[in-house]
Amino acid sequence: MNDASAQPEIHHLAPPHSFIRKHVFSLDHKVIGLQYYGLALAAVFIGMVLSWLMRLHLGWTSLAIPGLQHFSQNGAPGGVITPEYYLSLMTMHGTIMIFFVLTNAPFSGFGNYFLPIQIGAEDMAFPRFNMMSFWVTFVAFLVLIAAFFVHDGPPISGWTAYPTLSSIGKDAGPGEAMGQNLWAVSIALFCIGQLLGSLNFIATTLDLRTKGMTLARMPLSTWAWFITACIGLLAFADLLPATILLILDRTAGTSFFNPAGLVVSDTLQPHSGGSPLLWQHLFWFFGHPEVYIAIVPGLGIISHILPAFIRKPLLGGMRVMVGCMIAIGFLSYMVWGHHMFVSGMNPFSAILFSVPTLIITIPNTVAVLIWLGSIYGANLRFTSASLFCLGFISVFISGGISGFFLAQPAIDTYLHATYFVVAHFHFVMAVAAIFGIFAATYFWMPKMIGRMMNETLGKWHFWLTFIGVYCIFMPMHYLGLAGNVRRYATFTDNFLLPLIPVHKFITVAALLTGAAQFIFLYNLFHTRWWGPKAPDNPWEATSLEWSTTSPPPFDNFGGKHPVVYQDAYEYGAEGPQDYVMQTTPGKASAT
Amino acid sequence: MGKVFAVLLVIITLVSVYPIIAHTWWPPPTISTTGPGVDGQMNETMIETGILFLSSQLILAGFVWAFGGRKGKIKHWPGGHKPVVAFGIIIVGLEVLSLSFVGSKVWAAMYMAAPNAQALHVDVQAEQFAFFFRYAGPDGVFGGIHPEKISDATGNYFGLDPENDVAARDDIVVGSLTIPVNTPILLTLHTKDVIHNFYVPELRIQLDIVPGLDIPLHFTATKTGRYEIVCTQLCGLGHYSMRAFLEVMSQSDYDSWLKQQSGD
Amino acid sequence: MASTTYRPAGPAAVPGVAGSGPRAWPGARAATTPKMAATQTGIWVGVCAIFMSFAAFVSALVVREGSSTDWQHLVLPRVLYINTLVLLGSSYTLEACRRRFAIVTRQETEPGGATRVSPLPWLYATIMLGSIFVTGQWLAWRTLAAHGFYLATNPSSSFFYVLTAMHGLHLLGGMAALTYMARRLARSVTSTQASALSATAVYWHFIGLLWIFLFLVMAIRL
């Protein structure tokens, strides 16, 4: 029976002893978080190499890339990328980046590591589910990568996999045989992994908070992970059925998405009555919340890191930023049709979808205004982490602005499927979300591995990347305005030929910016083995992760249960120490 | 460090905005009756978002310059968060409401208005990786489409059955969309394999072509000339090369062209 | 300061201590530690996710039916009606098991009183009814196949197989949970198992309710 006056009994997991239990099949959320991060790191480098290949081909169509023919005999004979292989590279690039990088690192990676610590818990609510979720995700990754090695190559239908290109099978084109099947199975497995993860995050946040850790005192990063888990729970629960139906259409002869009368490669297909638009609805009902799953952790992470480097809490405190994130999460489920304005669906629906799409700009704008207003009057400190926070604000603005255009059907009728869209989603996902990951890495790596990263390298990484991403993605807006259609392997149309020099510029920028990422990679590995030891609280920050050692002990707080007395961002106090940690008893001085 | 960031951001911002103002890369002039509406909407949005973009980036730069490396008493935004939140909600709210209101009208004129009763009907068949266009011919009636008869090998792109279907016998099937200027056109979009898209940048319209659906699309071209119709929905390995020409001719030129086609 | 939420009567909540008191939703009274509270939360969150996925399947069904004229209405095999009753019955037996369990565990703290009431037989009955349901579903499949309706025959039959298969898979998961509980209870019946039993019951009842929902959808629309 519960003795109400005692500390709640916490189920202690026995610390592991074997190498396998410590580092491979670990139940420890910290190890699992690092495993997710490692997977995302491997994935991002693969995805980045794919983008280099794509960009090289776009700038110089007949370029022979030495050695590529050994990787894919059919796809790059003599090292020259074929149009279908370009589409394969593009499909895998998008799939790997969106699923295995942007959903993994900010949410599953950092969230797994820090959510329990930030709420004062020993571990996640369901450690076994947690371990399972990582390994299911890992297997999903292997299944996806296997598509590179099957005879026909990876699928060519884009990460969006629209039927009927994706649902007929090999008649639709190369890569549409085993490659597409592997893709669908991989995504289905990924859904299961994510659902288990979301379950863990939600139960942990609601039930495992330590004494004094009310919801209002949770850091904004924890709020973001919690909200993201809620969004993801419903989103991935919708994608899984969609992939099952796709697999059935491809392999079992059903006709969920395949209508009658299809003649592909001069072969009449046996399906009938299905609706390609059904896939689009199912997919985007997942797909739009998914992009918010990719960015909301970043919003929370930036909102968590920034106060430590401006030495004051955010304007409006917890309520405004949490309100913005909740509003974004809620609205994200109402806007999916804005991907389908010109899809052939009832045009009246376009107007219906564009209203919440335009409204969702409001909480996003408020978040930016809050950050800007918080920097006013601040004592701004410059570290690699804070620079990436400031950079995040800038690129989030840039990415968000293009959203105003695409949200309006009357403008989307011109800009749909052009490089304007590519610019928009790369700015918010490939740039802003990645900046969030970088900021989180520089901020939290000392805590995770107990060593400080090199600040000089970090700053160089920032400057080169910040300039580089603007050089890569800002010109894509102009290409879109000129009507440059996307997903083209080569530009042969008359109106596109004058734009090729811009593509060459972008390619050079992409390669240089990619090269700059090796500074980050080197910094990571150098730190891991030779970095100077990190103190418990190198940034003079307030939240619970900084009240324990770097790295934290097995049960996070060394057998103690932290008790929380303060709100999460008590910065700006007067006196020798301008901050009050959450574990400090007493009333915080007025800020 | 802060000053470097600020200067860099100002440079990036101004360099980014320049090509927009200078129209260095810009949509081609429109040749459609509904085009000006789209362009108007785009310009309006460009101005409003331009102000948002410039002001927010420059404020960020300014604040980083002013407060970077500072070690003093913390100040707070005058008035706290309330004016900031109110500003965001009201200003952006008004902006999006007005854009939405006007934009819906522009959209409706293109895609929701009924086509002109006298519109010239042209049937469009999209396939991997070409467009084909069909005119009804002198009898003014389109023959039926029979998917099982479609064959690229024999050039029967629409699956016509002229032997049994009288109306199909005089249908004209060509590879370019030839139309008279200043005449309402009504296209019916079909595809026999995967999703494609019909896009003419100068017309400012595009619409997916979906297997299993017959989708109407109407417009009126206001300038003669030759324009490119491109596919914008990923349709397979030849997606990048899937193109046809839109030939807008004077009425008399169109009449001669049509007579010539019917004679073949 | 602690957040104030309504808490029904039960062990008093300690302010700020998460999970120290009963939470507002059913089954939660059994939760006396944060981990147990998390189990309760987890099962409800899982139920939401599963329901969402079936909502996706059902909306696909509705759209597919409306998108073409090739829909052929199915007559549902009669055995499905029996299966429904069987599954409802299994919820009853599971609740009987829980009532017995509550009696037994209350007697833990009361002096004296021999315990001859065991929850285990009712749990075995639930598992048996679950197995009968699965068999019945398989029979339904056989009936349809005998009439020439396979997975790809018609969109209506496609959805029949997909919905029943997906439901069946989740039900098998529930059976695994029931079997696991049976093994635990066979070793000993203690109050610390209340939370796990409660979570299993929530899941099992949900599978039953889900079946009723799917059955109605299929009866009306298929």
C-alpha cells in the first residue's frame, strides 16, 4: 500500500554488466538515445552523399562519377547517372532524411536521452519497449538500404510514393519491383518503432515526473517531445495502414489505389476501381503532421537552449511557447490537403484546406517574435550552441516565409511542384531542423559523453554552414518563380535551359557546405576520445540534466531522487550567480 | 562575434531580396485571362512577406549586434509578451485573412467556374512520357475510349475503335495542343498509366491528371505563340522529358490547321 | 506549486509527486506506484493509436466504396454473429476474473478468511473464448472463400479480409497478454498485479468494442 508521505517507490533496473547489455541491447534510455543519434548520423551522411550525386547530375548531366558504376551497374553505366537512377537517388534521399534523420535525431535521439532526466525520472516508463523501438527502427533502416542492392534498384516514386507509379509493380518502371516493396516494408516497420516510442514518451511525461516537477515546470524541450509524441501517435497510426494497403495492391492484386483500365508498358493491368487520391489523403494525413514532428522538437530545443545563452527566460514564459507548440500540433492535422491543391480533388476543398494552412503561420510567427523579443535586453553569450540557435531563428524565418505563398491555392497553381516548394521544405527541414540538431549536439554533448566539444571548430562549422545553406537554398526560390519544375533528372525544356547556371552554383555550394560538415564530424570523434572533461554544468544552466554528473550515472541521479522547487528558466537573477537551478530550494528571486 | 553575425545576416538578407526586387528570375509574362489574378496575388504576397522577412531578419541582426556579449542588468521587452503576441496574432491574422479572401476568388475563377458553353473541347491523353491531344473532328463528336485497345506500338493512344465506333473515325489525334487565341478552351484530362500533370507556366494553371478520373480544365489564351506544356507530377524515368507544345494561333491560322488535319 | 486536479477518493495524492495518487481514468485505482500509473497511461495511449489505425482503414473503405461502381456487397457469414457473442462473453468472464481477483487481494490485508475463490478459472475461460473467436474468424474466412470471395476478388472482400486480419492480429496480442497474466496469477495472486491485470483488461475490452465497431461497419457498408 502506498505510504503517502514517503517518496514514491521507483522500480530499480539492475545495472547491466555484459558488453552486449551495456552497449547493444540496452534498456537504458541514455544508451538508446545515443543509438538513435548514431543511426541518424549514419543516415544523414548517406543522405548527404545522395544529394551530392543528385546535385552533380543536375549541374553536369553527362558527368561520369568515377566508381559509381561499381555501386550500380544499371543505374550508372560508366559512372553516368541514368534518369531512373536519379529518381532512385532522390527517393532514397528523401526517405532517409525525413524518416531516419529528422524523426530520429531530434525526437527519438535527444528526446530519449533527456526527457527522463529533465523530469527527474530514472528511465523511460517502458524500457523494454524502448529498446524494441530502436531495434525495429534499425531493422527498418537495413531493409531500406537493401533496396540499393536489389537487381532493379531503389524505387523511383519519391518519398511520397504516389500510386499508380508505386502501386503497379515493375511495369511502371525500374526500381518499382523489389525496391518499392522493400521501401514499403521499411516504412511500415518504422511506423511500429515510432508508435512504441511515442507511447513511451507520453506515459513517461505524464507519470514519472519527480516530486515538484509539475507540468508547468517541465522544460520547453520536454514539452516539445511530449507534444511531438502526441502528434506522432496518430500520424504513424495512419501511415501504417496506408503502407499495408500499398503492399497489398502491389503483391496481392487488390485495387485500393489502382483504377481500372491502366495500360502500362503496353500491358493492361488487372486492377479496377481503386483511387490514387485515396493514397494521397492517407499519406498526407500522416505527412503533414510528420513535418511538424520534424520541427517541433527543434522549436522546443531552441526554446530550451536560448535562455541559457541570453541569461533570461523567454518572453511570455512557458505559457506562450507551449501554447504555440500545442496550436501547431493541433492545426497540423487540419491542413493536409494543401499538398493536394492541384491533385484533381474537388477544388472547393482547396479553399477549405488553405484557411487552416494560413492560420498555422500565426503560432509559428508568434514563436519567432517571442525569440526575437527575448533577445532584446539580453546578455547574449556566443557559443557554437547559441550561434546555431540564432541561425535557427533566421532560417526558420526564411523557410516560413515561402509557406505564405504555397498556402494559397491561387499561387500554388503556379508554384506547385517547382523548386519553390523544394526551397521551402529544405529551409524548414534540411536547414532549420538540422540547425536544431546541431544546437542540441553542441549543448548536450558535454553532458552525454562527459567531454567538451571544441568551440573553435564548432564556430567554423557554424559560419560555413550558415553561409552555405543560404547559398544552396535561397536561389531555389528564384528557380521556382521562373517555373523550374522539380524531380527532373535533367533540364531539356527550352524555358529551363537558361536556369542551368543557377543549378551549377547551387551544386558547388552544396558540395562546399557538405565538406564543412566534416568539421563537425571530426569534432564529434575527436571529442569522444580526446575532448577535455566536461563539468556538470558548463553552460550555467538551470534544468535537471545539469544537476547531475557528465555523463549521468546509470540511474541518472546516483540513487537520489531530485526534488524540484523552481521553474525551468530562472535566469537573470541579480548577484554573483545569475541563475537558479531547478533543484535549488526556496523562492527564486524575481526576474 | 555578434557584430560578425549581424553584418553577415544583413548581407544575406539584402542579397536574398535583390533578385526578387530586380525580377532577375521571374515568372514569364502571362497569356491567360486568369493569369493577372494569380500575378496580383503573388505580388501582394511578395510585398507583405517581404516586409515580414526584411524586418524580422534585420531585427534579429540588430538585436544580436546590440546585445551580443553584453554583461549588464537584464532588460525585458517593454510591455512584456502581450503586445508581441497580440501583434503576431492580429497583424498576421489580418494578412492571411485578406490573402485568403482575395485568393479564393482568383482560384475559383480558374477551377470552380463553369466552362464557357461554347468552349472548344480538346481531349488530352497523358502517358509515360508524352501528351496526346484529340479533337472531335468534323462530326463534332468524340469517339469512345477503350483502354484494352490502347497501344503505343500502333499509335492508338486513346484506345479508339474506328471500325465499330463511327464517331471515332474522324477524331484528330496530334502531339501538340493547337488552339485559337482568345477562345475558351475546355480540356478533358485523361491518363492511361500513372499520375501526370498538365502545366503551362504562362497560363498560370496546372492540374494533375489522375488515372481513373476524367478531369476538366479550362482557360482562354490571350497571346499567340508557342509555349511548353510540361509534366510536373513524377511519372517515371522519362518525367523530365515529358513535354508537348501549346500552339496558340490566330483564328484563321487555326482554321487552316484544322482543315489540314481533317484532310489527312 | 503543485497542479491541482480532481482526484477521486482513494490513496491521497502527495502534491507534486506524479503517480502518487489515483488518476482520473478507469483502472487507475489499481495504480499505486508511478510505474503502475504509467502502465495504465500506456495502455490507453496504445488504445488510441490502434483505434486511429482502424479509423484510417475504415475511412479508406468509405472512400473506396464511393470512388467506383465495382463494389459488390457481401453477405457477412453467419458465424460472425456467434463470434461477436463469444467475444462479448469473454469480456464478461474477464470482468468476473477481476472481481474474484479484487476479493482475493482484499483478503490479503484482512485477517483470517480462507481463500477458495480463485480468479484463474475465469481467466482461462476468457482465453478459451478468445481462441473460439479466432477459430470462428477462420471459419468465416473459409465460408467466404467457399463462395469465391478472396482477398483481391472485390474491394468489399479485400476490406473484409484486411479488417478481420488486422483485428485478429491485435486480438492475438491480447491473447498473449492474457496468457502471460495467467502464468503470473498461477504462481501467486497479489495486489501488485492489479495494475497489469487492469491494463490487460482495458486492452481486451477495447478489442471487443473494436470488433463491435468493425462488425457494424462491415454489416452496413460491406
